Amino acid sequence: MDFTLSDEDELFARTLRDYASSRLLPDMARWRREPYPREFLRELGELGVLGLKVPEEYGGSGATYVAAGVAAEELSRGDFNISYFVQLSTIAAGLLGNASESMKREWLPAMASGDRLLSFALTEPGVGSDAANLVTTARRDGESWVLNGEKASITFAGNADGCVVFARTGGPGARGVSMIFVSLDAPGVARQRYDTVGGHLSQRGSLFFDDVRVPLENQIGEEGTGFVGAMQSFDFNRALIALACVGAARQSLDETVEYAKQRHAFGKPLARHEAVSFQVAEHLALLHAARLVAYETLARADAGQAHTTEAAMAKWLGPKLAADAIHACMLLHGWSGYGNDQPFAQRMLDVMGLEVGDGTPEIMKAIIARETFGREFTAYK
């Protein structure tokens, strides 16, 4: 068993860490007030992080899931919210892999370059974790699908150009759900951005579809396979979330280590007080464990092996341990750590959003229990 990154991934990590430090970290607070500029998104495209899972023939690199994990972890050291671009582009690349050739030619190169931003819409106001029972509909009308419904808590709802919408095209339950691609400038589409405590760059919000008409060829995959596609996307993405959280927390701990070496109390540096150094050591150990589970998940995904349990473990551990570590860093900085001129409060609020997003802690534990005891003992079907 190999616990090291390849030479290529190590070089990728160093490149992205330099970019995160020089380009992302100084501007982190800026995106609380301003939308993320498209020219910055194109920079991410030039770095190769938006086309990691896009095949080379469509402008990407066809890289591994592990490489996507490296991108999520390292970019989050500069700004946790940048990891959303890695997550959504990786998911979109997988989903659009089942789209028509014309759709792939139109959207995948534009996404990989940063010219277009894609999202996907599964959650609804009354349907979160129980996504198999969504109520947004798509009905056939001649050569078109006609969509009606509301999607909630959608990343990039405020600024995405296109979206994979999960809609009911058949009967009840998971087998009645299909994937339909919608250009978000289509007539009948409306948006609402949320006022959230963190994650402002992600422009999370609701999407409304009022008799939105799209061609039948915008169906992705076979009819009735949408729910399976969503669940497969969530598995690997939960590891990306965990690594993004670990990256933000590790950056906070690195900053705290330097602070503790310089700040003196009772005649010696804080780093020489075990009440301080032991806290840092504990959080480093726990985050390292979460990091290894996340990379194991991605390595299993690359090998075509089952990774549902490991993904749930990573998703539960990563945000929880990261929030705890960042909170400790804030306190170890004393009164200054509570100020908005320090990054800790923003990082903690950003990370906490993904304790809920893409599956709550309760759902992650339920998945682990289901895979351990067997589906006949699960509390839900």
C-alpha cells in the first residue's frame, strides 16, 4: 500500500500551493462583497483544475480523482471556497460524459477553460437527504422537455451558465428520476441567491423552472437513471469536500504555529507552553487521519473499487475536525483571532457549511451503518 503522491501530483500540489498563497489568500475576504470575476475563473482553467476529469479530446487532462483531491486541498489553503469550482467541474465532467456528442463538444471545453460555469440541481425545498422523492417534473411535449419546479441550496445558482437538473420523468421513487441539461439563460428560469453566513463566493441559492422548454436531446443518460448518477457523483465528491476542509484547517494550523513561535507569555514563546503545543499536535493528528481516509476514497475510485463507506467516513470526519481545528486556532490567537482582519472566522463559517452540504453528518453515519450491518437493517430505503 502506497501512501505517497506520485511525482506528478507532488509537482501539481506545489504549483497550486504557490498559487493559493500568492493569488488567493490575499483576496479571500474580498469575495464576501464581490462576485468572483470570470477572468479569475479562467486562471483556474489555465492551471488545469477545471478540466481534471474532462477527457483530453474535449480540452481537459483526463486526470485521476486523486489529482482532483490535490487541487481541492491545496487551493483551499488560499481560499476554501475555490474548492467549489473543483468539485462542481469534476461532477459535471462525469455527468456530461453520458450526454450527447454535441452537448459534450459545446460545454466540456468551455468548462475546462473557465469560459463557462456549470452546476447541478438535485436538492429541493422539501427534499434534501431523501432526494429519491424529488418533485420537480419534466414532461415530454413534442421534441422538447418542459420543466417545472424549484431547486434549493444549489451551488453557483447565482452565476452558473448551465445546469444538470434532476427531474421526475416517470413514476415515484428513484427509478422515475432523470437528468436534463438546462442552459440557465433559457426563458422561464429564475434565480434567488441566499444570504448565508459563509460561502459567499459559491453564490448558493434557488433555481426556479416555470415551463422551461429544452430539446429532448438534452436528456443525459437513459431515462430513469438520474438518481443513480447523482449518488455516484456524491461518493467521490465527499472525499473532495473532506480534503478542502483539511486544506483550510492545515493552513490555519500552519499560521498558528508561526504565531505561537513569536508570541510570548510568561517569559517564553507560546509554543513552549504545552497547553498550546499539545492542542496543535492533537488537531494535526486528527486531520492527518481524515486526509488519509479521503485519499484512500479517491484511490479506490481511480481503481474502480467500491468507495461508498470510505467516502461517507471522509465526509463526516473532514468538516467536523476542520471546524474544530480552525476554532482552536482562533482561540489560540486570543482577542486578535476574533477579528475580521484574521482569516479564522471566515474559514470556520465556510467549512461549517459543508458539514451539511452534500449530506449531513447523520446521513454519513447512516451510510456507514447501512454498509456495515446490511441494507435490511437500515432505517431508510
